Amino acid sequence: MPELPEVETTRRGVEPHVVGHRVRALLVHEPRLRWRVPASLPAKVQGATVLAAERRAKYLLFRLEGGALTAPATLLVHLGMSGNLRVLPAATPRLTHDHFDLMLDSGETLRFNDPRRFGSVDLWPTGAIADWAPYAARGPEPWGPDFTPDHLARPFKGRVASIKAMLLDQRVVAGLGNIYVCEALHRAHISPFKPAGGIAKKRLGPLTTAIKDVLAEAVEVGGSTLKDFAAADGALGYFQHRFRVYDREGEPCPTPGCKGVIAREVQAGRSTFFCPVCQV
DNA sequence: CCCACGACCTGTGGGC
DNA sequence: TGCCCACAGGTCGTGG
């Protein structure tokens, strides 16, 4: 998936096309996703107006009101590992793995495609959104006021799990995935294998800064360089953003003055890229 | 409670 | 050229 920057890029891309528009229909072509698309969904959102397109962690939240809805509701979309959401003319021919179309009164459609089916879509009452379990369990947004060194220190305290595993835990901080954890730890010169509880407190400031910076820079260039990530308007070619360590095994470490070579190791089943010399 | 690991899916790229 | 295996951005449930 798309980690936070890709989700945010998608949000910014679709927002002007959906906000203020009415839902003409929701067409579900292939309901099998991480969780089966509820059969009741199309009838519920019919005729509703999209008030806002927001993001929380790696979820996209479309605020809906009116139409068949008896109370304001939120359409929650997760892109999983391979999902993408694009705005297209309604008549655009469908492709394999197109799961649903949110048809709008503008003549455009918001189309969800997801080959690996790890994505999801669900509807929940806006007023009770805190009760929606996956949403409630998310940690602070990395750019929000709650994301401080102290907020990392609390969950890290006494933990023997690796710093990498802790940062991938969405309850600790929302939005990081495998790529940006590797990038942030390299910037902060912290070994991904270090037990979270053993990291000196004074290093948490630089770590939070590294996390914010890495994500912000990725959003600036439009959501990194994922091979099959396409912007909401279909524009391709996000290759201007170069990762410093991710997928760079064998290359020289980009840290100024460092003579290390980027290594790859499997950690908890996922590839970790790091510099064995300057990350300690 | 904590932690590691397998499961869920399909597509693709590299090695032979 | 073609086949097969390893691996890919994320959760979530389990079993120790």
C-alpha cells in the first residue's frame, strides 16, 4: 500500500472531484476485498452528498449526508497493498480488479481497483466513528500536536521488540509502512534492530523529526515512487523522489562521510534496508 | 500483555 | 523462450 503519503496524495487528487457532489449510485463489481463489501452499502449511500474527503492514518474518509442516509455517515476506504482510487469519466471501460464505482452527478466516477484485495471499504455512522475499531486504535498523526518524543517514549518503555516493529505498529504512530520506517530510521541513524526500550531518550527528538520530514517530503513529490502507484487523475511517473536506503542493497550509504554499504535483512517477514555503519 | 509468525491475495521480475 | 520461486506498499488473528 500506499503508506501515508500515497493515501494523502490520493485524497488531494480526488477531493475537488467529489466534494459537493451527489452519489448517483454505488456499483459493486467485485465485493471480495479484505472484508466483503456489505451488500447493503449501495442502497445506503444512494443520493447522498459528499461533504468532505479526509484522511486518518491510511484510511480515506468520505463524509456523506442526505439521500437515503438517515444520519450522516462516513465511507471508509483502505487501499491495502495494491489498491488505488481514481477519478474517471463514468463511461471508462472497466479493467480486471476494478472493485467498485462511486458514480457522481458530475458524470465522473470514483473507481477502486485492487489486484491483491487487501483493501477494504465500509460505511459507519459519522457520529460514532470513534467506535469503529480499526479507526479508534490508530495512534497520533505524525504531523499532529500529539506526536512528540514523549509520545514515543511511553509505548517504547520496557519493550524488547525492535524499533522497526514498533514504528510499524499503527497504534504507536499512524501512517508509517515498511518503506518510510526504513527511511526514517536511516535519517535518525538508529538501527532497525535496536530494542525500542533501549533507545536513549535524547534520540527520540531526532527520530520524530525524521519521521515528519520523510513523510512530508514524500507528500511534496506526490507520494513516492511506487511502481504501480498512480495519482488520482491517472498521471504516472512519480520517479523524482529517490529513497536513501529502501531497495538500495549494495549501494553506498548516502550519509555524508559514511563509508557503509546498504544492507538488506528480513525482519519479521519484511525486508529491512539499512546502513550497518551509521545506524547504531 | 508481549511478541513472532502465518494468513490473506495476485502479479511480476529475476534466475535458471 | 518459458517456468518457477521469491517477493511486493498492510493488517489481523493465532499460539507460544
